[in-house]
Amino acid sequence: MDSAIYVIGIGQTPVGEFWDQSLENLSAQAIRQALADADGVSIDAMYVGNLLASAASGQANLGPKIADNAGLHGIEALTVEAGEASGAAALRMAFFALRSGFVRTALVVGVEKYTDMVGSEMEAILAQSGDYDFEGMQGQMPSGQAGLLMRRYLDQYQPKRAALGVLSILAHANGVHNPNAMYRRAISNETYTSAAMVSDPLNIFDSGPYADGAAALILTADAELAEKRGGAKIVVAAGNTAADALALHDRPDALVFSAVTLSVHKALLEANLEMAQMDLFEVWDAFSIYALLSIEACGLAAHGEGWRWLMEHDLSPGGSLPMVTMGGNKARGFPLGAAGVYQAVEATLQLRGQAGKNQVAGAKHALIQALGGPASTVVTHILSKIA
Amino acid sequence: MTEKQTSLLMRPSRAVGIVGYGAYIPRYRLPAAAIARVWGRSEKAVPIKEKAVPGLDEDTVTMGIEAARNALKRAGIDAALLRAVWTGSESHPYAVKPSSTIIAEAVGAPEHIQAADLEFACKAGTEAMVMAVALVGSSMADYALALGVDTAQGKPGDALEYTAAAGGAAFVIGPADQAAAEILATYSFVTDTPDFWRRAYQHYPEHGQRFTGEPAYFRHVTTAASTLMRESGTKPEDYAYAVFHQPNAKFPRRAARQLGFTDEQIKTGLLSPVIGNTYAGASPVGLTAVLDEALEGDRILMVSYGSGAGSDAIDLRVTARNAERTALAPKTAEYIARRVEIDYATYARYRGKLLRE
Amino acid sequence: MEIPRHWRLQKQRYGLLGEVCPHCNAKIFPARDVCPECGGEAKEPFRFSGRGEVYSYTVMNSAPAGFEQALPYTIALVKLEEGPTVTAQLTDVEQEKVSIGMPVEMVTRRIKEDGSPRGMLVYGYKFRPVMGA
């Protein structure tokens, strides 16, 4: 029996600040698009990837809320949480359900409302992906964690500072051609180096902008459904999650994202592929230092050499390993728990040949990776075009 | 028939002393001249040079914890042996919930302790010391921790704003045969004198201007000191050091002269010119500065004053053990030298007069 | 009001009270159920000296709720001399004077109010440059 899990529908809202739209509004739009893209199918189960709603919108139990609002009745529906990687983790759960045979067609929805709450209360909620008792209670936040890692990296390895800006500049260049991107203007090296500080040495262009958004994927274990839809056959070739110590201070070496190493290794093994066969890598650029450390942890460069790798490789859509092809978290925008589903949607567009000016020619295998916290949780998937 | 003369001195039935002492002064200093400038007063007519200001993350509890840790280091005893923690202050962070319990937990005191907070303006710390003397001196316990700590608030534009400062000291009281300084006797003189007070729910205290002089500070300090000396059969010359409560530089100097003490005797323990009036910490911190340099056999007279009003006079004699204990924790002079000058605006921010909402 | 969880962690926060593993002697902070080094059960209290050095630091320009009054503040990863690393604010030091490798010592300071000026006060460890250094 064919055990492939096919992606048969995708949908996404633009990423941005949508004061007038709720979680339900955004998720319904993405779901509607995905259902249309799938030529209408019957959904058995929905997995929601969301981080903030319970604390920032006072709304837990999103499964029934989103399903009911989208007109999906009598289905299995629940929320998956894994920090900022929630959306990617929801995809993982859908995959399990489909592979188990208990679910035939599953809907994955990543949705986030960053703008339901403003001010320092929101900053405190963002800190929930860290260790509350021993990081949050010292006034630590995600940007602070990234700031600590960046400062240590700069001190320990003495990289060229401009190397840290390579991906941000590329992300903005790619964002220009993504109609759903939050930022669609290219930036120069000058803009990067003179940007205001968020958490010294981290500046605003080292950080993905938190925003609202919803993206959806429909997957099926039914090969006939995939055949019926037609078009390129995209499958989830591999996937897993890995966990490291939650608090940054509990890592043996804070600059080593060991969960990334474990996760990417397992994914390549499962797909029976090598890193060199990846046609694109949607690396997690919530912070530029996270992308850099992920590149090192994936084995693309030795520890401390990632910065040089960034400067020496062409990562644009026509380059040797295209990254952040639709703008990444930096320019497409960073809707936290939904971002992992945006990555899967963008990878699907690439594999279908529908990525427009950002198309990676002949893309066959896409590596996508989401991080919860500073790689406390890592979720890696490989999507492949098989026909 | 002979009349038995009852001494007015308080003397414990078991000899006790200060087994360990410690101080804490925050690092920020506001020059009195900066205050004068803001209110359009003469920079020459200021009562002291500068005062110590607590940082944003400091309060009576945090300062008390460091002073207590220093005292325990010098005492060389395990905090688990303490049987009492008593903190005197007029700026306890809670109106209800003792600073003493938090300090006790932080320094590792056991659960079987006496604990409570004291208030008697600037003499709350020395009252705690007398209580500790009583607890150990009656053999109810071997070790007790007494603290005098304050983060005094000065009403903007008021005379007391120049001197209301932050700091404190802690003393581990224990058996005299382990003490760095024996406590020979205490004598307290207390009356109902309304020279300075703060009503509940008011942020700043009120004071009686010139009424705080003769009927208040001087009457109680000189009565307590002279009574103790008369009852002990001592004279000012018998003391190597005298430490008086120091709301400014003038009052303690005048009290010293009235009693017959020289400037030389009070110099070491007179810190208000450079750190201000640390209220319940004032004479206690002065005492720590004296202990930092006093030699075996030196006699010390310490006289606090708390508005409301009262004075505790304490008679001490330094032992041979003091010399080796001084080096076990930072000296008071080190805290004084640890100095970062701030301006009035920063002071207003640190003291919560400007809140970021 | 988060009283119970703050109360639960008081001893650890006030005085860096952690654990020592009775099997492999590793020093553990904060206290955990399982020793991170050998996997054995860890329960014996151990009081850290408070001495350590700055592994990394960053200056926060925005803060989570309850920490705004202290802005801007410096957060650091401090490697304690006994082995573990902690996340903590640095205090009593200007941000320009902080450097990686700087020796620091623990002090107990006021961390925040629990929610409002009516809430309980949370005290805990911060680090300052070693006095007298």
C-alpha cells in the first residue's frame, strides 16, 4: 500500500498587523484557500499550530473554535503547541494521524494573532517559550536570548559583523516578490549596519518582525485523492521533532544547537537523502544568529565558521542552496506559531513551480525547519516532488 | 538598714558580645549641593557633603541581607544556629509581613527562630541589639541577629531631604567568650516626645523643626550617655571611641562636646557627612566603622537616638578576636569608597518619585 | 497573584541554593529531579558560593511586564565557579563596563513586584562585579 502523505491543498493570508481581524477571520481565509486549492475534499481532522492565543487572546481550545467558524463540523480538532514551532509541530501530528491510517485527510492550520495585545504584557507572553522560573523571572525574553548568543558568537569567533546581515538582506530581496510578505522592500548593507538596537548587539534587522497571519495545508494519505487533484505530486518525505534543554543556560555549549543536528540528521536519514540534494532550505531566521547557528548545526559549516559560509555562498533562488526564498521570518514576517506552516506552504509553491520570481529552478526536495525558543524544540520536515 | 541600690544599667546574667558585624551602603551618592541647586538654596549652607541613595533593585531587605551575610562571615558561625532575627527600620518594604523573615530565609537561618520587625525611627536597630543581648544574655539562645537598616525618604524641598539616606548594619550577638566586642551594659532613655513622625498611609514624615534639637535629640542622647557612664562609673576619657546618632554632622559633634568627648573620639564613627543619615542604620553603621579599626581593650560608647523618642546607650569593649574578623568581609570604608555620583533627576527616578507607567 | 510558585522557589532564588548529586557529585542549579550529568536522582541541597564569571551579556531595551522600571538593564549568562550557568541580571555596574570573562559575585536584590504595587515582592539573585576587585 502506498504510504505516502500528499500535500493536496495550500492557503495563506498575507502576514502583517491586522487590527480588524481575529484568529477566526484569519484562519477561515487560509482554510478556504486551501480547500479551494484541493478542489474540495472532506476533512477528517484538523491540527492547529498556535502559541499565543491562550495567553494573549484569552482563548484556549482553538480546535472547536476554528473548525466551527470555518464550517467544519464533526471533525477531530485540536491545538498543538511547541513554542514558535507550533505550526510545524501541528504538521508533524497530522502526519502521524495520516500514517496511522485513522485519518484519511487532515488540515493543518497555523494561525497567530500577535496584535490582540500590546505592551509589556505581550513581551511577558513571548517569554513563555523560554524558562519562566529561571529566565523569564530575570526579565529575559526571546530577543534577549538571541542577544546573548550573538554577543558570545561575536566575541568567541570574531566574525565579520556584516556576515550576520547576509540572510536579512537576502530575505528582503526575496520579500519584494512575495505578495503575502509583510515587508516588500529591499534593504542595503548600510540599512543593516546602522539599524537601531533591540538587545545589543542584536539590531531590528537581526530580528523577524512579530505579526499576524494564518496558513493552511491539506494533506491526504489517499493516493487516489492526490491523483484526482492532479498537478505536481508533493509528499512529506520525512519529519521529526527534537528537544534540547529549555533554558539557554542549561546547554553544555549555548552556541551549539544540538537539537538541530539531531533533527536534520534524522530527517535526511528517513528520506534517504543527503544535504547536497536539498534544492532549498527554509532555515529558521526568527533571529539572524539562530539561522547562523542552525547552518552550523546542520553541518553546512564547522562551529564558528558559519559566518564565513554565509558570505561565501550564493543563497538566492538561483544559488547553491537557496534560503528564505519567500522572505523568511525576516521579510515575509514572523507570525510565531503559524510560521512553520508558512514554511510548508512556501516549500510547496517552490516544488510546484509556482514561486514566481523567487522560483528555485527544478526544485525537487525542500528542507524546512522551525525552532521553538533557541532550538529548545526543533521540527524538521523534508517535502519532495515525486511526480 | 542599708538600702540596696538598684542599678539603672541593663546587664545580662550571662556575658555576651558582638560575635560578628557587617555593614552595607549602596553605591550611589547625591551631593547635597545638587539638592540645593534644585530648590534654589545656597550650596554653601548644606548640612553634609553627600548622601547614599539605593539603586532601583535595593531596599531595606536587600541591604539587610548583605549586611547580615557580612556579619555571619565575620562571626564564623553557621546561620542555622541563629535563634532570632530582628530588623529595625522605618522603611520596611511591607507594612505587614516582616523584613526579618525574608532576611532570615535568605541568609539560611533555621525555622526555629524569633522574628519580628521593629520601628522606633532611628533607634529601631539598637533596640533590636538590646533585645538580642537579652535573648542571649538570659541563656534562652546562643546567637541572635540584630539589624538596623533604612532607605529613608526625604520630602522634596524639605530640610531633611539633604540627609535622608540608605544603608544598614547587622550584628550577630552571642556569648562573650566568642565575641569580637563584649557588650558590658546597656541603658535606654525613652519618653513620648513628638519631634518627628509619620502617620500611616503618609509617604513622608513630618518633623518639629527646631523642636527636634534640645527637647528631642540632645535631651535623650545626653541623658542616656551620662546615665550609663554614671552608673558604670566611667568617664568620657575611658572610651577610645564614641558613636552617636548622626542625623547630620553638627548634632553629634555638639552632643560629644556637651558630654566631654573629643572630635578625635567620634571621628571614626561619624559617617553622615559622606553617606547621610541612614536612620535605623546610622549609629549601627558608625559602630561597624569603629570595629573595623578598634584594637583589643578599646572601650566604645554607642548612643542611638530615635524620634518619638528615645536613646539606647551601649557600652562595649573590644576583644582580641576582633582583629582577625575584620578582614573576613568588606570594611565599611570599602562601601563608602564604592561611590557613583548621580544627579537629582536620577535620584528622583531611583527613589520612585518618577514612575515609568 | 503567583504566590505559590514564588514561594516554592524562594530558597533557590534568595541564596542560590541548588543541589549536589549524591552519585556523581555534580553541582546542580536550579534544583532538578534528575541529575543532568549522570541521570541519577538528585535531592541533596548545596549552597553555591555566588562566585562566577560573565559568559555573555546583552542590554534589554524593552521588557516583559513587571520589569519596565529597570530599563535598560543588562542580562547575562553567568558561569558559576562550581559548574552550572545561570541567566541573571547584572547590577551595580554600568553597561559599558561589562565584559565577557568578568568575575562577578551574587547579591540578593528586588527582582519585581508580583503584578502591582499591592502584590508581593519577589527577591532573587543578581550579579555584580566582585567588590574590591
